[in-house]
Amino acid sequence: MPLVGRESETAALRAALDDCRAGIGTTVLLAGEPGIGKTTLAGAVAGWAREAGTIVLTGRTGPEIGTPPLWPWWQVLHGRPEHDVLAALPEADGDVAALRGQRLRAFETVARGLQDRPGGTVVVLEDLHWADEATLALLAHVTGRPGVLAVGTYRSTERPPALRAGLVALDRAGARRLDLRTWSGAEIAGVAADVHPGWRPVLLELSGGVPLHVRELVATLRAAGLADITAERLSRLSPTAREAVGAAAVAGDAVGCAELAALCGLGADDALAALDEAAGAGLLVASGPAPDRHAFPHALLRDAVYAGLPAGRRVAVHRAAAAAVAAGTMPGEPVTHLLASATDEPSRAAAVRACLAAAAGSRAVPDRAAAVLDAALALPGVADADRCALLLAAAEAEFAAGLAEAANHRCTTAADLAAGLDGPARAAVLARASLVVRGLGGPVNTTVLELAGRALSALAAHTPDDDATRARVLAQRALAAADVLGFDELGDDPAEAFRLAERSGDGLALFDALRARQHAASGPDGVAERLEIARRMAGLTHPPDAGLWGSIWRIDAALQLGTIETVDGELARLAVLAEQLGWPLAHWHRHRMTAAVALLQGRFVEAEEAADTALDWARRTEDRSAVAIDTAFRTELHRLQGRAGELVPALEDAARHAGTMPIFQAHAGSMLAAVGDTVGARYWLDRLRPVLEDLPHDGRWLPTVASTAQLGADLGDTDVAAVCARLLAPYAGYFIAGGSGSVRCDGSVSRVLGVATAAAGSRDEAIRHLEAAVVAEDRAGALPYRTMSEIALAGLLVQDPARLDAAAGHAERAAATARRLGMPEELCRADGVLVTIRRARQDRTGLTPREREITTLLAEGRTNREIAGRLVLSERTVESHVANVLGKLGLARRAQVAGWVAEHGPVR
């Protein structure tokens, strides 16, 4: 099969093969949509290599669930010694560092086994869009090895997380990517040389130039006997029949007397005669139960007839069809016909109106709405005001689909185009453009902030009395400024926006003003106000996402207040709202909130599954902060599971983007402290120390100060611990959660206060805080954090001989919970406290060393004579010692000693 249209790719791959045979290694990735010819090109490389005597090894991934890791490499290495090396790799459930080292050694063995072979080695890996992380990591490891040419194929239309991460690693390793383009009309003509030229435009349009689709369509034409149908067949028909066939091509579906009357003005008799004549020529066939219904025998034939219609005739029939659909005399929708007949200003205006109406009716299918609007934008001569309306409607559809950057681009284009409009119209366009993208974090807000500034200037100059619009744009500017410039940049905008919105009585204005006001109150002092704001937001009927934000804010407040019993109902409501909206942003919020609650309550598997789903939706929102939120969530999840070390590489990558943010610094320091990297942890603490007192009191304040308090205590920094304890003291009754989209909820503030005050030397105060934390976390079902609080509390109580029993109760329950939830590090800490308690209990008995020996022998059931013989004592002396032991242990009979030792541990 010839490699049509692949001249440059062929040259690049032949050069790569020559390099491979000369001992130079590289990896080439062939990317493109399904059917573009990736497999054909990869197969050609393999064929050239075999002809040259080069070893060719192939493997393919698949979509099947349960496919083992490295599966395509198992195929590549079948029958080779390196296969056994991969097969010997253990399952990924042991020591992470050890597993990573084993995998690296295995990868190196594979790479060395492939490289430096006479004539080179070609490895072909197909369908990498389904590959697991390990498969792509090994491909990156092999990249550049002397004499190894690796060729991988993947669909550019599918970018799962493993592929995205793998492409980054391959890019760093020096892999080269070839993006395969679609075929041009000339290339299609070469493939379809035996098909009448009249079909070629149809083939290009229907196939999109995708080679596989072209070949399938050509095969269909040949199989259906359509390849030789030409304009001559139409020319043999009477003018009335030709007119009827052309009208049928415009109508698209089956036509009968009613449609031909509307489109051609034919009476019933003439219409039936025309249909019979067309059927006799093989151009139409009877369709449906009604005797007059006729349709084309194949869609390709309909497209060919349509393409051959004279432009004037096509426009006239479309115009008639639009009128018939609008009048209800013909089924269908008028948009297609109005677009196809838009040749002057009135018809273009009608098409624009129809497209805007159709897009508004397709809100649940954003890509459909955007396609309709783009079709209107493609019309020549559309007025600037109409173009602005189309651009902004398309931007709203793209934002609903999660394409925030594309939406911002359209908004900016509309804002620039509005320069030619009169003042009020320009102000209206600028205001609407500034309001499309909302509720996201990250770079998109830079554009939003600039658009809001332009809009406010225009509103002040041209529509100063429009309170509602001004309120909306003020609120949007405040939110964007807080994200781009910092929380302190909110200024008076939220209050002013709320005042104007209330005065206007406009629901949309109130919606935006409430969003800004909620952010202004996102610190821990504003939780009561946020609940009231959430209540008002949930009561709005418009826009469609008002209920979404009301529910999210109620969950935020409930997590911070520790009233977890109210969260389940809100999560159920959030799930319904997300399904109704269908927005990626809504689904992300739903699943990340579900993950946060599951983590708080120790359901770690469920938490990770929900986080995985949330991350998938987050990537569709183009909100980069959403991905950062996922990293912060997994940091805590892995720390609780004793897997913090797995995220150290991700932490290093994140530091390049978020290293200046105090909340990141606090979480990064805590994670490094958890893996024993005190130098790295202190690095972040030193950056936090000078800013602690001046942190903005926003939704990040409480998690930041709480994490810093724990970090200071872990590192023995009493000054930082004391400062954080003072700052946190007013919020002792709260839980550690943000007030503006909680990433997670890290248990009671009282627990951190207890740890911090203990580090600062206030033991009694620390015990009071930790006791309050245990009660609060118990009530909330926050089992992982209750476990941590009880371990810390037991560690303090053990210092008081009178409170050893209380210490033991907390430590034993903590150990049992840690074992059940899968918290190995906390289990180790709890066991350590229990050992200390046993020793303390032994010390408080007052037994002498000799009496301790006798106690041990008594517990074994030895008689006085046996003890005397063992210790070389008289029986009378042993009797005296036994009496002392029983008195000091508070026992009446020697038979009770074994029970005492079983309960309190061996006496040493």
C-alpha cells in the first residue's frame, strides 16, 4: 500500500533507521487521530528494517481492564532473557523506595540488552494511548540508547493521565514526535483514480481527509456500484424530475408531495411523476409506508447530487426549506437552511438569529452549540455587533465544556471587535466578555482581570446608571484580582458590588456579588456569614450554577465547623446539580468534596478513587489550580497511609510553580518532615517564619497556619509553635478546612493547638486541647485524626503516673484504629507509647530487682521451692519476697500474679 502524502515522515523515519543501523539511537512518536495512518507508517518502518537485516520487535497495548503493567514490553521481549527480568518485578505493594530501585535496575537491564547490536534494533509499540505508566517510563529509559530505534504510535485525540505524564518524560528524554496530517484533495484523487471526479469533493468533505475513512468510502462506492454515476444520469431526466431530485438533496431526508410542493411549487400529480422518473433512473427509491415518500439509496449519492446543484438553485431551495420548516409544513430545523441561503444582509441576520437560538437550545451539548455558532461566524459580511454576540455565545458554550482558555480567547476577540460599536453597545459587549469565565483559578484570571477593567471603564463612560451590570463586573474583577494579585487586592469591590446588586434587584447581579462577598469572607472569622451567603445563593433560580455554589459553600462551612452530619445531604444535592449542569467544573467539585469527606473519615480507598475521578474532571476544566489542589490532597492521603515518599518527586515539580505560596510551603515542609528530610522541611519553615503574622486572612489562612504549627512542633521550633498556637487559639472549636473550596479537612484545630502548645512547653494546656480534639473528632467520625490526637494525648498523659490508665486507653484505641485503617506510621507511634506505658507501670510498682525476678517466676507458675532453687535462696527468704510482691502489686494470692503480668507486661 503506497504511503500517500507521507513524504516528509518517510524521509524522517528512513533517516532514523539509518542512524539506528549506524549505532545512534532515537525514539519517534507517530501521533494523530484514529485512521490517520499511524499503523501503516509504523509497519512500513518495520518492513524497511527487516529488508535491511535489522531486528524488529513489536508490542501493542490494549484497552482491556486488568492488563498487567508493561504488557507491550512483554510482547517485545518474548523469548529474550530480558523478558524474565521484567517478569521477576514484584507487585507494587511493598517498600516504595525498594520497588523503585528494582524497577530502575530492571529497566537498565532491558535497555542494555537492546542496545549496541550489529545492524541495530527496531522496537515498535502500538496504541500507547492505552499504555500504563511503567510501559511509557521504560520507553523513555530506552530512548537514545545506541542502535535502538523505538517507534511508538498513539491517538492525539485521547490523552489519559498516564500518556500525558509519559509524553513529558519522553520529551525530556529526547523523543521526536511526528504529527500526521490529513490528506488533501489531490492526494484523495490519487487514491480514488477510478472514481468519477465529481465524487472527490464529496470524499474530502465526508472523510475529513482521514486516510482510513477515504479508503472505506471509496470501497463503499465501488461495492454499491456508485463509482460511475455522473452528471449525465441527471441530465437524462426531465427538468421537473431534475428539480425534484435537487430538492430531495437539499431536504436531506425522505421527500414526498408536500415537500416538493413547498420546495419546487409542484402539484401532487407532477410531484408523483417526477419521483417515479427519478426512481426509474436509480437516483431515488421508495422509502416508508406512504407511497409518495422517496429518498436517496445512499448518502454518498445524495451528497454528490447536492454538490452538483448550481449555486443559485441551491440557495433558492434552502430558502424555501427554511420557510417551510418555520411554517411547520416540513420537518427539520431551519438553521442549516438559513446558513446555506445567507447571501445578503437580511438573510445573514436571519441566519445569525437562528444560530443563536439553536445554540441557546443546545446548552446541554456545548460542542453542538459551538459548532452552530462557528458556522454563523464563517459567513462573510456578518455585522460586528452580530459577530460579537456569536463569539460570546460560543465562549459561553466552550466554558461550559471546560475550555476556559478557548473561551477567554473568544471573549478577548469580541472585546477588541467591539471597538467599532457605539458606546453603550461597546460597554455591553465588554461587560459580557468579562463575565464568561468564572469560578476558576490560575492564569485564565489574568485575562478576566484585564477584561473586567476594560468593561468597568466603558460602563462608567457610557452606562453609569446600570447598577446590575456594574455590580457583576465589580464582583468579577474582585475575584480575578484576588487570584492574580492576592487576597488583599479585593478592596471594597465585593461590598460595593453587593450594594449595587441589592439596589438593582437583578438576580444575576446578586449571583456575582454573592460570589465576591463569599470570597471576601473566606477566612475563619467569616464562617457564619458564608453560611448566610450560601443560603441566599442556593435560593437563586438563575443562573443554572447558583445552586452548585450554594451547596459547595455549605459543605465548606460544615467542614470548618466540624458539623459533618450536614455534609452527606449536601453531597447528594451536589451530585444531582452536577448531573443537571453537566459541566466539568461541577463534576470536579462534586468528586473532590466526596474525596475530602472520605479522607476525613478514614475511607482511604474510596478517597483515592474519588480523587482520581476528580482529577480527570479537573484536567477538563483547564483550571491549573485544580491540579495543584489534587497534589495537596494526595499529600495528606499518602502521609496518613505512610506513603509520603511517593510524592516527593511531584513536590519538587510543584515547587517550581507554587513555591512562593505559603500554603504550599507549609504542606511541603510537613510532607518532608514526615519522610525524615529535616533539612528540606526546615528550608520551607524558614520561608514561612517571617510572614506568619501577616498572612492574608483568607480561605487559605487556617490550613496554612495549622500545617506550620505542626511543622514547627515536628522540627522542635518552639518559637514558631508558640506563634502559631497564639494565632490559632481563637479557632480551637473549628476543624482545619479552607473557606473557599476546601481541599481537604485535616481534623480539629484543637489537635494542632495541643501539639503546638506542648512543643512550646505548656503541657497542661496541651492536654486540654488534645482532649477537646478527641471529643470533636470522635463526634465527626474523623478517625485518622482522632487517632493522631489520641497518640499525642497519650504521650503527654504517660508523664503523669496517676494518669497511666487513661493514657493506655487512648493509645490502645489509637493502635486498633490505625491498624484497621492502614496507618502504619501512626500504629508504630501508638505501639511506642504503649511500650512506654508498660515500663512506667513497672516502675511505679516499687519492686526491687530481686522481687522482679521472683514476680517473673511466679507468673510462670513456679513453686517457692523451685524459685529458691533457681535463685539459690532459702524457701523462707522466698516466702518473704513473695509476700512483698503481692503487697506492692495489690494482690491477695500468688495465683493472681500471672494475670497481672499478662495485663501489664513482663516485669524487667
